[in-house]
Amino acid sequence: MKIRILLLAITSLFLIHCGSASEDQTFAVPETPSSPPPATGGTSTPTQPVASPSPSSSVSTLRISSFIWKPKSEKNGNLVVLVNPTRVKVLVTGSISESLTDFGPSNGKGTTARSSFSGCSFGDNVTVEFFDSAGKRILTAGGRSSLSIPRGCDRFEF
């Protein structure tokens, strides 16, 4: 509980320092303390909570301008997320949470992040967050700090 209060205070300071959040931005406040996702992905089991870095983490200069959520890859039938920058850590939170494993560039994208589960396993209204190799949050080209996938079973891209 003390951690949650501390994170809320940090979020408030961050918003005051950086200006108020727009409607397009969301800031996750984790229930349990955690560090940023590991550099190589390091998946978690569905029973383990996966938290994003605190809102006080700085923001990367990288931007997500090309994104694909592919709920069933041809390789193994599991979720694959493709984004334009390289070496991006992808954190997916829905019915289950997982830090996806980066398999490097493919399909014209810099990062191919693979899950151990299908996109359907994450359910609906799934949140996807992005971090660079230093743990800094990567925003979308529209300035959003996360993306919301309406249905985990459906392909989603921009």
C-alpha cells in the first residue's frame, strides 16, 4: 500500500512537471513494485503480475509509428507484436500479463516481440506498453504512453 501511495505521489509530480496528461495518454500505476522488463524479454507466467516502470522514468526519443498485433503467428500460433524501432521491450497486460521476447527485426519492422501465448489468451481491452533498452518509456507517434487492443483475438495495426 505504501508503494502504491508513493507511486501516486510520483505520478502527480510527473504530471505537474510535464503538464497535465491528455486524453490520449494513460499512466499505469502498478499494484506491486517491479523493475522494467528485462532486455531479452523474460516472459512471466499468467499468475505473476508484470508491472511497468514507474511514471517517473524518463521518456525515450524513440516513437512507435508502425505497429502490428498479430494474435496467431505462422511460426507457433502465438501472439507476435511488430514495431518500427529496434530492441523494444513490449509489455502486454490483459487477462494475463507478459513481457514479450524480442527476436530482432523481421517483416520490415525493427522489433519482432513474441509471446508464449496466443493473442486471445490476453482477452479484451489489452494494454500494450513499450520501453527502450534503458527502460525509458516509448510513446506512440500520437503521444500515447500505451495502446489499447480492443480484442486480443483480432489483428490490430496502424
